[in-house]
Amino acid sequence: MKSKIILATLALMCLIGSISVASAGKETQLTDGQRLTVSTSIYGNLVTWHETFTNGVHVYDLTARKEIGTGTTGSADSNINVYGNTVVWSDPGNEVLMYDISTGKETQIASGGYYPDIYGNYIVYDSGQRDSIYLYDLKAHKKTQIAPPASEYTYSPPAIYGNKVVWSQKSSDNAYDVYIYDISSRQRSKIATSGSASEPDIHGNVVVWSGSNNGKYNIYMRDIAAHKITQVTASGTATDPAIYGNRIVYTNLYSTGGSDIYMYEISTAKTSRITTSTSALGPSVYGNKIVYADSRNDPEYGEIKEVYMYDLAAKLAKPVAAFTANKVSGTHPLKVTFTYTGNGGTPDSYLWNFGDKITSTHALTATHTYSKAGTYTVCVTVKNKAGSSTSIKNKYITVK
């Protein structure tokens, strides 16, 4: 499935319209200590991603509940995608690489290419510098150029599902249009003109993309069978679309900074907010599972972006509150950082009480300075739709 490339935060308008917070499901943190994760992808029980600091190729097995080795010491320079037991990516040397988890074999598909995607026996990729799109047949060991010559156009990363490939292509008036290629008929056609289309994805007969108009970004979809285009969002702040089945997921950017993951159900035209951390982005979806990166554990710098999964089918668990402090005694003024360490379900809200009539609603960490000597009892109360929990530590902080 096509992984979603994380974009830089844009100063755009706030979300408008009727949005509900997802009322069911369970969020799970898959990684610990990842550095600047820049893309995520999920297919079946495998989740893939890479980091900008180490450029490592990462694969997580949801069944085994652990990261598994890829057998390769290679690095990735763009999104990593997975289909079945096969992982594809491009390295800093612009080579398109494939790794078969079942056989442990790594294969070079192309000596020049970026942003590969895979489905079945086909790999599709940008040949380099986004200047043309190629299709590689793994059975025939043959590559085919499916977009016009590089001298004429520039392209966005392609996506593939079944026998169809989609991408966005710069036209003569400098706008980006959405194109589709049918592998069976070898026919290429333009299916949308939306000003500046990018990041297309496809599942079944539905193509989604992000369209820019006058500095506003929205998600659009086209039903190929019905020949109908629908504008999915109206906020002007939506990007990173991904689709699987009846669900479209995307990143919504906030004008005040930060972003969250949202989901649109095609059959009901209902939009739900999946995350509430205001630091999540770059989603991918497969079945009932949504994966994304989130910097909630590094709110000051945002360099640590962990990979999370939200399971829409899992039962939401009640949170079990717990916390620690980086210090419990000292002379005033005493600055203490409290860290939430609870388990169970992911809280929707936090309320810290520092024992000196001061409270805070910060999430995973809360920093407080005690200005007077004394002994203080500290507690945190967390809530989600399954219930609430409070952790109290009596006479926990001593200030001299």
C-alpha cells in the first residue's frame, strides 16, 4: 500500500464543518525512540516506516507484536511500501530496492528511481527527480514507461492497486492533474483537474488526492465507475490522503500549529477525528487499522516521532493512571517534570493537581515549579470514553 509522506506544517485555516471524535477503537504505540519518522505504510499484519536520522528500513509484525529484521543493512531515502511479504523502497543512491521477507532476498529493481509502490507482481516508481513514471513487472522482469517523456512533464509519487496506477502530472498551464493507467488495456487517461493535485492514492474504483486552490488544501475523490468527483473536506487544511475500502484517512493541519488524523467514511459521508494529540500526521490505512507518526512524546522539539496504530474494531479500554517525577525533593524554587506512565486505554484528557492549588491539563508530561517550601501531594486524573482513573501520591514532593 502507498505510504504517506509526512509534510511540513503549513499555516492554514482551522478545520470547519461537522466532525465527531471516533467513539470506538484502541490506540497502540508500536515504537519507542524513533527519530523523525517520515512515512508509514500498512498491509496485512506488516507496518513499515523509515527515519531521517538513521534512514533505516523498519518492519513491524503486528501478529508477533515486535519489530522484525529485514535482513538488509540498507537505508531508505523515501517512503517504504509493503505488499504481502515484499517491501520496496529507494535508497540515497536513487536505487529502487525490493526485499522478500519470506526468502531473505534483496533485489535491485532500478538503478534510478524514487517513491516506489507495490501491488501483486507490479512495482511502480518515479524514475528520478519526479520526471517520469515506470511500471516494473516482477514476473516478466520488464519495465515499461507509462507516463509521457521526462522532458515534457513533472510528476508526483505514483500509487498502484490491482491493475491501475495513478499519479499527478504537471500540465502546460503549470497545474497538476490526476492521471490513471490501466495495465490490462495499456491506456492512460486524465481523470481530474483540480488546480494543483498531489499525493494520489487508489483502492478499487476510488481515487483520492489532495487538491490545492488559492492556498487551501482539500481532499477529493473520484469514483471511476460512476464518473463522479466528490470534495471530501472543506477545511482548506487537509493533506496526506490514503484510502482502503470504505475509509479515507488524512492529516488535518491547524493554523496554530500541529495536526491530527481524520477519517472519512465514503458510504455515510461521515468524518471522524481519530487522534487528539495535535501532533499526529502521515497516515496509512488497511482494513480496520490506521497507522501514523506522532511526536507527542517530544512536544518541545518534535524530533521523536513514534509510530502508532489505531484499531477501529478493538474495544476501547479504560485508562489506568500512573506517573513519575524526575525529582521528588530539593530547594525552592524547585522545577519538577511529571511524566504520565499509565497503561490501558489512551486518555482523551488529563488533569494534573500539583498539591499547591495549581493544576494543568498537559498530556504526557507536565512541568511545574514549586515556589514555597512544604510537602505536596500530587495526583493525575485521566479520562476516555470507557471511564476515568486517578493516581495519587501522598506527600510525594518535598521542597526545602
